[in-house]
Amino acid sequence: MHEYSLARSILETIVAERNQRQLGPIARVEIELGEFSGIEPLQLESAYAELSVEILGDRSELRIQTVPLRGQCQHCRHEFLIEDFRFQCPSCSGSDVQLVSGEELRILSVRARQN
Ligand SMILES: [Zn+2]
């Protein structure tokens, strides 16, 4: 259900953007979604498809770029990819790890249909 309200808020942002920039019908929206955002990309896509007509008044395509989970060791500063949610530095085995990426949700681009 979280995906549903997220899709709605993305679409509402796009409506505002479209009105502000006086764009035509929206063809494609690209977003960046962190692996650790707690959002299921497939569910987000289907919620988006379902709500696109209702909110935008037309079908549009959602493209999701997944951002991997990365962390930085606060002990030796080593930056690494976190796999299987193992928050441990592969270099010094330190466990004081700060997230660098993987939690983001950002609209990257909004493309209007070409006429
Ligand atoms: Zn380390």
C-alpha cells in the first residue's frame, strides 16, 4: 500500500511540474530508487500505471533506476557495496558503517510527448 501512496505523490509532483513548465502530455518519468528505500519497484510500477490515467489524464511510462546500497566505514573510511544487508566493513571488519546511498527516491526527469 505504501507503493500506492508513493505513486500518487510522484504523479502529483509531475502534475505540478507540468503546469508550471506548461508541458504537453507526459510521456515518460524517470526516477531513482534506492535499494534500501523499502519500496518494491514492481509494485510501484503497477500502482503508477493504475494512477497515471486518473491523475495525469493519460498513460505515461515510469522508468525506475535502482540505486545500490553503499556504505562507508567510519573507522577506515573505506567505501563499499553492502550485500545481504551486512553492515560490516570488508577492509577492517569495523561495524560502524554509515550509509552513502540506497535510501533515495528522486525524480530524475520528466519528458513530455513530442508533437
Ligand atoms: Zn573499515
